[in-house]
Amino acid sequence: MRIISVKTLKVFWDKEHQAEQALRSWYDEAEKATWKTPQELKQQYINASILSEKRVVFNIHGNKYRLIVDIEYRLQILFVVWVGTHAEYDKIDAKKISYAKNN
């Protein structure tokens, strides 16, 4: 997968240092992935929440953090939409949040 935008992850882990290693690990795995469907993704990330054909929520660092992405499976592109703490996640609508409101 080609991942857009890594900068969002870096900005987050600069303020939440405990998230850095877990987000780097997720990034490395996602970059190597070749998921063609949400079901293939779910086989690798059983705890991921599939919100729609494109939108997925990943639990990061034992579910302390949440990561929302949109995936274009056909193009093999993954867009980082939002990353935050679980408490922050509980205050947003993960299905509707857009890139512009990202951190």
C-alpha cells in the first residue's frame, strides 16, 4: 500500500510519544500489505473495525489510540484520515470525519 499522509502520524507521535513505536510498526505492516478487499485486511487485523467499503479503524498500542484510514483497494492507496487517543475517538463520528478536521 502507498500511504498518504505519513506526516499526520509523525505530528501525532511527536505529541504522544508512547504511540510512536506502535504507529511505526503499523505503518511498516500496512506499507507491505496488498489487501484487495476489507475481508483480506480483516484477516491480518482481526481487531480492525470495517466501517464501510473504504473506511477502517485500527486499534493502536493495545487500543490506547485509534487510527482512521480510507483505503482505495484497487489503487493500493491508504489515506490516513485521523489519529488520536481512544478518549478523543469517542468524541467524533468516525464515519463522517474528514481529512480537513484531522488533528
